[in-house]
Amino acid sequence: MGLLSLITGRPGASGFGSASTAEQVTDGVDASNLTVVITGGPSGIGLETSRVLALRGAHVIIAARNTEAAWEAKKSITEANPAARVDVLKLDLSSLKSVRAFAEQFNSMNLPLNILINNAGVMFCPFQLSEDGVEMQFATNHLGHFLLTNLLLDNMKATAESTGIEGRIVNLSSIAHEHTYPKGIQFDTLNDKKTFDRRSAYGQSKLANILHAKELSRRLKEEGANITVNSLHPGVIMTNLMRHSYAVMKAIQVATCLIWKNVPQGAATTCYVGLSHQLKGVTGKYFADCNEEKTSKLGESDVLAKQLWEFSEELVKSASQI
């Protein structure tokens, strides 16, 4: 959209822009026949996304590590909107065991699944390995979502087939995907503390979100499934995601105040990609400010996307043997 559009909020081809809010982009949408799973829904743009989807009538399942915060989120949503349908389930994306437990629990509830929003994430955290032995930002932001998506995919396919309603998978990435390691994904040194840089590692995980959506989109199109997969940059918003770099980000915010969004604006692109009738059949794309945008060259690579998919499958397989 360009810096001028970002600052002014000028609408793009979709009719929306950086100043649009989640409520505005979903105005008039009836989601009462939809079931949505959103990861990281208790706070920030995840909470706003959950609130607006529930406001439009969707049955929202908040999947969260901190279930106490998630119950508080449910309470705040239902107090403002007594008709809201919101449930809470435990999910720690940094633990593949927890991901499997969540998927098993959700699938046992015999609920349909129309929309999966892979929203949760961590940012700029110090070097740490997950319980599965994977660098924490990659484990949480990509690998957990990769496995979760695969475990819920049969449900989504069955729902789309039985209802005739297009399923949608939405991966929250970031413009930070442009600032990763030179080769994009450090396949050989992913868990090497010596080469670790927390900002590059975050960019790597966000690039992985785009590549995951790209490759899954290709696979689903190939088999004729009625499911779209897209990724997006929500904008720059001050949320709990920045807790590991709050002082630095606050200083940057003061210096670049014109490009920052508030939370309702930050949730707009997610809600647009998840619900907009304009995007029926649109898949494998990347969005920002509710409009399609280009990714970095690494984000466009079919070869890298396929390599990441195979690498992720091997990581999940090796983790199950720990």
C-alpha cells in the first residue's frame, strides 16, 4: 500500500486501508453458521478478532496457553454481547504434545470447523529451546501451528464438503519476514545458540508462516479441497507480543508514531481475510491493510516453501520420538 497510504489510511482496491477497523471490514457479514478456532485469543489483536467474530455470530473457540486469561476474555466478550458463543480450550503451541492434546479434544467435540486463525506468537525472546528441542520462536510461531493445522485439516475438509461453505486458514505473519537470516530458514543451524539472533529468528518464523500458507494452499488446490490458505501482516501494534523488547519498541513507536495502529485496526486484516466475501476462492496470497501485497523474494519461493514443509514434517516426527 505504500507509506503514504499507511499514514493517511487511504483505502486500497478492497475499499479498506490501514485506518479500517475489524468491525468496519466485517460490517453486514453474517457468520452465524461458522465455527472458528483462533490461537492466542485472550489479548491484543487476538482478543479483538475473537470479539468481532463473535459479534458477527460465529462460534469462537479461543485456544490459549493461559486459560485463566482466556476465560477473562470470554467473560469480557459475553458481558458486552450476551448472545456471543465463545469457548476456551487449552493450547500451548511451544509443546507438540499440547498441540496434539488440543486437536484430540476439539475433534472429540464433534464441532464443525470453518475457519482456523493461526494468530498466537512470541517475539524477540532470548534463545531458548522448546520441550521438543526446537528454537522457541520457530517452535511457537511456526511448528506448533504447522502441526495444529494438519491435525485439524480433516475436520475442515469434511465441514467444507458437507456444508458447501469454503473453509479458510489464516496465518498471521509480519513485515518482519523481510528481516530474517540470509538464506531465509536456517535448516542446518536452527537450534544453534552461536548463530542465533533473536530478531532474525523472529523474522525467520514469520517467513515460515508465509511459506507454510503458500505450500498448504498449493497442496489443497491440487486435491480440490474447498479451503483457502492466506497469510497477512496485521500492522505495527503495541501489544503483549512486544514484552521482550518493550523499551526499544516504545522508543521506536514515539519516533514513528504515524505508522502505528490501534488494536481494532490491527485486527482488521485478520477479520477481512477470514470473513470477506471479496476473497472467495483467493488462496496462497499475502495481505496487509486489508489488501493483497507482495512478500519478499524468499516469501515467493516455491522451492523454499516445499523444503520448509518437508523439514517441518521431519521435526514433528523426531519430536514424537523424544
